[in-house]
Amino acid sequence: MRFAGIIGAMGLAALLGGCAVHSSEAVKTLPSDMIKQARIYTITVKSVPDNVSSGFKPELESMLRLGMDDCAQGQSWLNLEVTVIQLKKSDAGKAFLVGDSNVVKGQARLVDPTSGAVVGDYDIGYSVGGGGLAAALAMSQAESSMARGFAKQVCDTAFPGHPRFRRLG
Amino acid sequence: MKIQLIAAVAVMGLGMAGCATREDVVPVPYKVHGGAQIGAGVHVTVTVNDARTTDRTKIANKTNGYGMEMAAIRADRGVADIVKDAFEAELKSRGFAIGTGGSNATVAINNFYGTFQSHLFSGDALGDVKFHVSVMSPAGASAYDREVDVIGKLEGIQLASGSNAATALSDGMSKALDTLFADPAFVAALENHGAEQASSSKAGS
């Protein structure tokens, strides 16, 4: 029984290890009143890595629009500028055998449209990892899940405490 | 049985969370390489700008076995100060003097970030260091302009820790500065404008 318990614990721990984590940080945070009053007007994805498909950029823009409409519902318009610098896609075989991860990293900037000043500046990082068949399958749609994860991270980091993700899930 | 199982999960959870989820704040050591005494007391002003566009608040992230980014690893002081001190130490060790009256060397730090690679029995820490270096004459004319992009490496590590990332970045910094000082055009830019300034000072005096 004790052995079975240990095996069970290891299995649970392995499941716990195969999850999503973020490494996002604010370089310049929005003033607290702006966090409550902001609303995103334009969303510009300035650049994406070379290794992504042509569908990634529009999908990211779409996810960002959904996320921003949920988490920034004020009356003060801001523009969002996003740069994605890395999208590492997991290798299915490696993920199945020993575990692997999808990683997306980039930058998000909130710009005051009237002055052009950067009022919020964030490094965005999001990883999903795991091992085994379930993890390999879950990570197979890397671009789609990383676009969604990136958008969630922008919401979480720039607009903490706001109701969000009603449509991003 | 249930209690034993929960306890085992809790202990394993703590074990997994112990290192990778705790931030490290570490010094980034630098050992001066030095070189031939080429400076002859010529003055050089050094300006270092932190021009990183990503990972601007940290120098690395711990990673777990799947390659996921975990807790941040931060330097115990500003990256620009670390690079400035290293650059000035290399200049002094070659006989240059730090101060006004000669060339102006500017280093823009475009990347200064450590990553970890895992292999079967050990791993490597990599320090990605990217500088844009320019040298201006005292009159403000461009004398040198170059991108230096190197990877520092610390092989055979067991932990994705802050000290290992710092050592790899220190190695990257050494390689970047070695690359610069091995470039005759860089040394000439420092020396010539310093010499011009020295001769014009003499002529004026």
C-alpha cells in the first residue's frame, strides 16, 4: 500500500509539473486610476518570430482583442503595441517520451494615443509544459494556445484585479 | 492511507517548488583578462546604456525539466553598471585612463540574458550577450561602430541556478570584450582619437 501511495504521489506530482507558468513582469506599470479607466482602442502586433505560420499574427490579434475587451472596460482610450520575440514549439516525440514545453515571450506596451507616450510597458512570458501522451497532445496546437496565453498574460500583468477572460476561457 | 498519500504529495510538491519557484538575486562576477599595454594613458570616456527590449528586469529565469520558465534570476545591481565596470577594468588593464579628453566609447546593451539547456546527465548555462559598441572622436565624429553578439557558456551544471546563469553571462561578457579588443579598428579608434586629442592639447598649450 505504501508503495502504491508513493507511485500515486509521483503520478500526481508529474501531473502538477505539466502545467502553465508565466514569467511576465511590469517594466512600467500603469497608474492605478488608469488601470481602472483604460480601454484599448488599436492593437498592433509589430513583429512575430520567423518560425511561426502566417496564421499566428491574426490569431494573436484576435485573442488580444477578446482579452482587452474583457479586462480593460473603462472610458480612457489607450493603444496596445505588441512584439513577440520568441515562440518555442514543443517537439511531440520529446514531449511524449521525456517532456517538453511551448514558450512564448515578448513585449506589450500601452501608449497614450493623444501624446504618444508609453504609459505601460511589460515583458510577457508564458510557458506550457508536460510529459506523456496527454501533454504531447495538449501542446500540439502551440501557436493557438500560445496566442491565447500571451493575451491572458497581457491582461493579467497590465490590468491586475480586473474581471477578465470571459471569452478567452 | 489517504493522509499518507496527501502527505507524500505535499512533500513532493514542496520539493518541486523549493528551488525553481524562488527568485535568485546574484552578483555577476567579472575577472579582467587584460592584454598588451596599448593605451599609453590615453583617456577614454565610457557610457553604457541598457537598451534591452525584453527581459529587462532580470538576467535569466530558472527552468524546470520541461524547459518552462520559472522564477526570475536578477542581478544584485544594474546591468549597465556591471558592463561599465567590466569595460573600464579592461581598458585600465591595457593602459588606458578613464576620463574626459579622449574618445567617447558607448556600449548599448541589447541583450544580457542567461538560459539553460538540459542533457541526459547534466546541463549547460548559456549567457547571451549582445552589445552595440560605438566610438566617437572628441569632436563627435564616428570612428567605430560594431555589433558584438556572443554566447557565454558554463558546461556540466546540475542546477538551473542564479550563480550558474551569472557565471555564463560573465563568460559572455568576457568573450564580448575580448572580441572588441582583438579588433584593430576598435583599438585604433580609441588610440587615434586619444592621440589626436593629446597632440591638439599639446599644440594648444
